[in-house]
Amino acid sequence: MFTWFIASRLFRHSDDVKRVSKPAIRIATLGVAVGVAIMLLSTGVVLAFQSEIKNKVLGFGSHIQVINYDSQNSEQYKPIVFNQETFSVLDSVPGAQTVSPFCIKPGMLKTDNTFRGVMFKGVGERYDYSFFRKHLIDGEIASFPDTSTTGKLIISQSLSKQMSLKVGSDVYAYFFEDRVKARKFKVSAIYCTNLTDFDNKLVFTDVSTVQKLLGFDTYQYSGAEIWLSDFSQLPEASSYIINKVNRTQDPYGAYYTSMSIYEMYPQIFAWLQLLDLDVWVILILMVCVAGVTMISGLLIIILERTNFIGILKALGASNSRMRHIFLYFSFFVILRGMLYGNILAFALIFIQQQWHLIHLDPTVYYVEAVPVTVDWAFFAIINVATLVICVLALVIPSYLISNIHPAKSIRFE
């Protein structure tokens, strides 16, 4: 209690004297504050960016796809049966929220002035349309029927600009096989996700139309998509499907297999994992900055308080107690710097979330503004780790007190 009391008195009155330690303490506080703020902001930005990209990729795909085994080594999806029995098994997957069959066929959209090669994805009543409704720009997204054709087409904003299409526009689609097949569609909705690799390639229509173009039977599809209620359930769900579904046969003799979102888009998730490395580099650098400024500040304080240290030692204070006094003093400085850093970080996060002041090029970063989020668990870990590391870094410099002798230091000015 004695050391804590002396340290708190020194800390409360550290700004009341005109000494060298006053700017040193302020610089140390500023170093900790800036370091903590940058660590919290960088973590919040990277976590939000990763979540944003993951959600967009899942919107176009799913957590897990069940397909024909032969589709893995083919340029096009091979047919596989999904009947009531198959759906009952897939609906029982742990964490399964939505199970939707789909059909995919490459084709070409053509207007009077231009044409584009795209992938037609047919979906039905089971499909989760919430992602596209969230990113809707124009029109209305209604559920496609499973067994009837609608002639409606959902396209991206980038594709609509390239082909000068709008909601209500008619557009012809051509499919090339042994003979050319043509279909007329009407644009019913336009969306924008800024995920250009998908926006420029995928268009959506009813599953029955694509199923007929592919020549599939009633219960044959390109595959089925499974969305889970939580991303953390992916390992358990994948394991369940591998044991229950994979390597089984459909009525036509085709074998089922499955692919997780990581296996479908490995390059995207490898890129997102690289961002974790960037965060670690920033965290290490900022902790080093905070630690170095605190060490410098502590050494200046100890040298300036040499006379004070000598008097307390002459009165019987041990080297251990003196070290504890200055470590507690540094602890208070670190806490104040962390408080300022947290206030600054949360203020900037709130401003960016509300007004999106910092914009990005969506063609490069896939988002229009810098995303940022607050993850209380990560933020708490960063604060605790910064506090512990900075205090531990001061232990060795505090041993300088042991070299201060009372007889000499009392005369020190």
C-alpha cells in the first residue's frame, strides 16, 4: 500500500512542476494512446473487411455445395438428383438454415449494340434472396418458382451499364451446343455488390428455365447449396455431409460429393488470411512504439527523481520498493494513455460507421467505404496485452534504481 500511495501521489502531481519529466510523461502517454488507437482501428477495419467480403462471397455461393463428383473435373456441372429423400438428409445437417438446388449454364446476353458472356444461375423457392434484396438497386426481387418459367432475369449494375439495360428491358440470351438455343428475358431487378468477379459473370433466373436448357430430368440439378446459421458450424456440417452424403449414388448412378466455401474460392480466403499477417505486423510495431516511449519516459523520470529516491532509501526504503513505486507510476501513465487511445479509436469508428467519410474504389477493394466494426473480445485482448507487455518491458529499466546510492543522490541536482 505504501508504494501504491507514493506512486499515486507522484502521478497526480506530475503536471504541477516544471521539470524535464513533464514533457517526457506527455510523450509517453501520447505514444501509448496513438499505439492503442491504431491497433484498435486496424483490427476493427480488417475484421469488418473480412466479414464484408465473406458475406458477399456467401451471397453468391453458400457455405457448402453438394454436386456431382464428375463436376470437379469438368468445365460444366454434371447432373445430380435432389429429391425429397435427399433434401431430408441435407435439411438435417447441423446448423443448416437453407438448402437450395441450383442449375448453372454458360450463355451469352446480346443487345443491339453489344454482347456479354455470362453464367446463368437458376434458383427456386428454397433460395435465400435476402442477400440480393440487401444490395438491390432497382426493381423487385421475388422468389422464383421451382417448376414454371418466368422469363425474368436479375443482373448486376455493372452489367446493366455495360449493356445499357434497365428494369423492364428485354434482352436475348443465346446458348451454344449442338445447335444454338435462344431465349428472351426481361430484366426484373438490378443489384450491386461491387464484387466485380461475380457481378460481371453471374445472372439469375428461375431454375426451371436453366434445367430445361441443360436437358435435365425433373429432379436433376447442377447441385445444391447449403447455408448455415453460423460460419463456425462449417467444420461440423462439412464432416456430417462427408459421412452421410459423399460417395453415395443417385438413381442414375452419379456419385455425390461436397465442397466448402474455402474449397470453392481458395484464392479469396487466402487473400483474406494475408490481412491477418498485416494486422500482426501493425500490432507488434505499435506495441514496440508504446513500449519504447514508456521506457524512455521511465528512465527520464528516474534520473530526475534521483534526489527523491536517495531520500527514501536513506529512510529505509528497499530497492524493491523503489522499483515498485516507479512501476506503479508507469502503470498509471500507461492506463491514461490507453484511455485516451480507446476514446480516440471509438470516436473515429463511430464517425466512419455513421458518415463513411473515408471512401474506397469499389472496383479495387470491393467496398465503397472503409468498413469498420467493434469486436469487444478482440479489443479487450489488445488492451490487456498492451498493458501487460508495456509493464513487463519496464521491469529491467527499473533496476537502474539499484545503482542509486543515498549519500550521492541526496546531493544530486
